[in-house]
Amino acid sequence: MKTTTPTTDLARVPDVCLLLGISRTTLYELLKDPNAGFPRPYRVSKRAVRFHRDEVVAWRESRRTGKPAA
């Protein structure tokens, strides 16, 4: 049996931008920067990606504390 992550744990690009208080452009710049350590998105269809909300929150907290996200 295949297990899936509930969709409530997944965030769309606008939700991530709102959560972090950044623009879509800044989000894509973070994704292009290998040193940023930003969580990679998961492709859910040909035109849609989602982020694990927990990973984004952990990244945000690591930026606040100066410690790398696990």
C-alpha cells in the first residue's frame, strides 16, 4: 500500500512566499542559489510544485538561529 503525505502538509508557491514574507522572485532566487540551503520543491503535476511546510519552517528557523536546517 502506497502512503502519501496529506495535502495540508504541502504548501503552494504563494503560500511559501506568504509564510516567509518574500516575493515569488526572491523564492526562485533562493531555489537557484546552492548555498541558500532552501528545501527543494516536489513536483505534483506537470505544471505544479509543492513544498513540505515543515521543511520551509525549519529552514526559516535555521536562518533565525544561524544553525543549518536538519
